[in-house]
Amino acid sequence: MIETDQLHSAPSDCDRFLFAPVGEDKNGYVVTVLSAFARLGLDPRKEASDLAGLSRPAARERLDRLLAGFLDVPALRQGHWLTAERLASLLPEQMRSGATLRDDGAPGGVRTKPELPVFWLLMILIAIVQILYFGLSGTGE
């Protein structure tokens, strides 16, 4: 299940790439890189981060393979190499130094979501203290 903070995450360096158009699908709707990756069953932010960490030629080749297998946009059947070239040029340059995106989209490669486990740990601790202090009698006296 998708966490709600992922739906409204802060803008990342890969947004220009993720929101770039890939082409029109069979129904005439514009498909972005983000929606193409999602339709392929990939995590768009993770995939963008992985691509940004590659050299430009390696990213272009990987994008080309992904787009070649993406059948929702008819124009990609023959022009996937040119589209991969254009999209690879939109990947952020500074990411290629080996840095990756955190889960919240910021550079650094460190996962920063300890708030929820800490919250539940505190709630359990409070419950234990209440049980020890007030007892389990339940009589209210």
C-alpha cells in the first residue's frame, strides 16, 4: 500500500525527468515517464534514482530497453531510441556522482522515516506504565 506522504512528496531533482512526456497512448492521453514506469509495474522514483546514478549512455540504454517493451504508446514501437535519448538528457547531472535519492526524494541515500516506529514504541511504553501504575483490576477504585 502507498503511504500518504509518498503521494505528496517534496519535489526532487528527478521531477523534470519523471513528468516529461513519453508520447500519447492509444486513447490519445499524454503519458509521462512517471505513468509509463507505473504502468510497467516499476517504482517511478526509485527507477529515476537508479537511472540518474548511471552514466548517460548506460541510462539511455536502460531507458531504451524499458520503452521498447512499453506497448501503451504506439509511437514508441519505432522511435523508442530517440525518446530514450531525449529523456536521458533530462536526468539530473549531479546524481551521476554515485549519490542516490532517499525515500523522500532528497539526495543522500539514507532512509529517514523513524517517526512511526518511535510513535508506536512510545504508545506501548505509556500503556505499560498505565497498567503498572493503575493496575488491571478495572474496578475504578
